[in-house]
Amino acid sequence: MGKLDGKVAVITGAGSGMGRAAAVLFAQEGASVVCADISGAEKQTADLIGESAVPVRADVSQSDDVIKMIDTAEQRWGGLDVLFNNAGFGGPIKPIAEQTEENFDNVVATNLRGVFLGMKYGIAAMLRRGGGSVVNTASAVALVGFKGHSAYAASKAGVVQMTKCAALDYAEEGVRVNAICPGMTWTGLVPTSVEHPVPPPGMRAPQPMGRWGLAEEIAAVALFLASDEASLITGAAIPVDGGFAIGWNTQLG
């Protein structure tokens, strides 16, 4: 028996990194998965999984695209049980006075508005199903400061607070809402070892455990929160960060 047998899940940012890892893991645990992404790589993820997955191109900042991915889950598999609002990006790391308005708006549109739209339309679908689980990707920098990351940190802190409010909104209606707060996570975008992503010579360890996190480690926590094993957990913001948020010096290099 898989942990998500018979469940239908929508995962955003499923084209790579944590989203792809979660899509593969959810499918292995019995879920039918809508793989949503803006990049086009969502098809590669769905092809990797096979018959229990379908790709949907979606810009999560656009309500029409979000409605389309939710509708796909309902029309193809009869409903929605799990929503993993994972799509997001960081933007340039600069002091706040050097951040552009365009960058701020773009980061907030994807990271915060995207989660809002996902919950708005996803929770409505879950209520039609009788309940479900929402997992939102926040960040360790929603919990602590990070020099030069004001727009990203603000958007992810907003995700944490929106998660808590939504959890209260639907606590009596069978919908649980939680957030994951990853730390420095290997997604293929940093020049370190895939096998054991320790810092290369000359770079300080990114977090107290001395290595980058892996996408699969984030996916495992998302699976737990999505499953009935987390049936009494709602409104939580769980650091999955190798100790980053307990006071680590975030100055790297």
C-alpha cells in the first residue's frame, strides 16, 4: 500500500528540482499526478512517471492557468486530494535599495500570488471532494534574515502566514494546510557534487549540517504532510534546512 493510494495530486514547479522529485515520489506512493510547470519540462516529468501523470503548462501567477491545472485533475481523475504549491524563484540577490520594482513584483507574483491562487482554486476542489491536504513551499529565509534577499524573503514569509490563516479557515472542513521551509537545497543549479553536495574548496558550509539539502529530502517531507500520517498536523511551517534557521550565519563564501 502506498501512502497516497487513490489520491489525486497537483504539483507546481514539477519540471525540475523539488517539484520533479515530489512528482516522482508521489506517483511511486500511488498518486495520480498533474505535473504543472511554466518551463515545458513538465512533459519530461510526466513522461518519466508514465500513465499516472499528465503535464500541464501553467504560470501560477495567472488565474486562468491555475484553474486549468485544477480542472485537469478533476476532469481526468475525478477530484483533487493533494496540492503541492511548490513553484517559485529567488530573483537577484541585491541590497533592497538596488532591487528593482519589476523584480519585486515578479517574485511576489510567482511566490506569493501563485500560492494564493493555488489555494483559492485548489481548496475549492478539495471541498467538493470532502477534504484534502495543501503543502506550500516557503523557505528557511521566511524564518530568518538573509542579506540581499528582501523580495524573496518577504514573499516566503507571506507564504508562511497565508498557510497559517488558511489552515484556520478550513480546519473544521477536512482540509489541512502546511508549509515546508527548505534551506540551501541542491537542485542542479550549484557547482557542487550531486552524490554528496558538500561545499567545494573555498566555500563555507551552507548550513550547520555541512552540506546542501537534496530535492528528494524536501519531497519526502511533502509526502508526509500530504499523507494521512500527518492527519493531525495543520498550520505548521516545518524547516527542512540542516539547521539553517536556528541562527546560522548566512554569509557564504
